[in-house]
Amino acid sequence: MSYGDEHGYGGDSGRTDDGFGGTGQTRTRLPDGRNGDMYGGPRRPARSSRSLITVVGVVVLLIAAIAFANRGGGGGEASGGKGSASGPGADPTAASGVKPVTGKNGEIPSGFARNEQGAASAAANYAVALGSDGMFQQDSRHSIVDTVYTPEAADKLKGPQDAAYSPAFLQNLGLDADGNPPRGNTFVTRTIPVGTKVENLSGDTAKVAVWYTGLIGMSGPDSTNPVRTTWKTWTFDLRWLNDEWKVTADSQKDGPAPVPGDVAASTADEISKAVEQFGGFTYAR
């Protein structure tokens, strides 16, 4: 499943850990000593001067290291350039040089290669689709499921998912029975892959783990379910079918999660505008 059992995404409900809100209940956790609204609460106490000096020192060293790594020898590649993306001078995170897929099945990229890179890209793209707001409306949900899963897995999923996305569940999220937010509010749900790991690739099957952070919640002046983040690992069992990777089963677990930063939560209006102005990514690579 995707964000969690309460969303009804995914294929193997018995294997999925709790995600955004468990069974549809909203839980908001504030750090100790912090009061006020989730979007506009006061910031944490400032660090001591010694801590600040330490942080500044680390930043300065980091900037110096980046400048040193990027400095050139005054000429072309022969005198200090990085070289081609596939050559020995490429960065560990450099692009592979393989052309991204250009095909689409509806709104979901398709045409991934039958290799490790293709399986990883397919899993990341499927995580994005399964974490989108299209999953909260029946017609688009069925379309996504039919695109991502094998026919057998899709047929088993639709009924339980339709039951999970009940009017009562949608109401708990602030949506109407058709999955629409109230006027003046923005429903936010996104999956943002951070990295992928191919755990197994053998013949027509693959297992790929996608580490991601997610956004979920309602942004609006009267929202009682503010947008929050989560960190999870989503593992997909894939099968090569009709020249495409398809999901046969999937599961999730919490983490790895980094330490929360010191950035103060934004207002509901800022979150709504950001969602409208910044489109989500797909991760064909």
C-alpha cells in the first residue's frame, strides 16, 4: 500500500505499516515546548552562541570544499574539467546519460527499460502516481491502478480500495464524498522519492525499494488537518509484462527519517500557493 492503510493504496494490505493518519484519524504531534498553530507557531529557542559558531564554521568549511572541488585549471576538460557523464571523471551522482523515457500511459510515464535502471525508474514513478490526489476519486484511482499493477493485482485491489475510500474516510480528511476539498481549501498529497534501491533483479521479476518523503493534509483557513510530512520506504514487487514493468505486490515501512529542521511552519495560504505554483515531479531517469 502507499501512504498507509487509511488511503487504501497499494496491493498487500497485510504487509503495510501505518502511514498518514492510521485508520483515517488525524494525529498532530507538536515538539515539546512548542505551542500555537501548526502553520504559524513560534520558532524554537535560538541556539547558544557556541553552537552558532560551530555551525558557521561547518558551513564555511563546506563552502570552501565545494569551491575547491569545482575550481578549474583555467582551460578545458584536459586541464581540470569533470569529463563526460559516463567517464571516470563523472560525479557519483551524475546522470547516467541514458535518454529518459518519452512514452506515457495516461499521465504516468511508461516505456522503462528491462534493466535495473528501468525497474528503479518505474518504481519511483509508480510511487508518485499512487501518492497523488487522483487516488481519492474513484475513476482516476481505477485508471492509476490499472496502469501500475498487473491485471490480476488490479482486480483484487479495486473493491477493497473503493470500500476504504468511503465517504466517512474522505470526510475525516476534509473532502466531500467525491474526493473534492471545500471551496477555498487545497488538499495536498504528494510522494517525493528521495532514492531507489534495486534489491533483486532476476529475469522477469524485480524488487525495488523507494525511499520517499510525503505530504498529506488540507491547507485552508479552517483546516483541522494541516499539511504534514512523513518519511517511508515503499517496496514494490515488479514483473515484466507486455514490455512494461507492472506491480504485483507492495509494502511500506516507516523511515529512515532525518531530524526535523528549524524552519518554522508556513501559513496555510503559503502552502496553498506553493502547491498551485510548484508542479510535482516525475522520476523517469
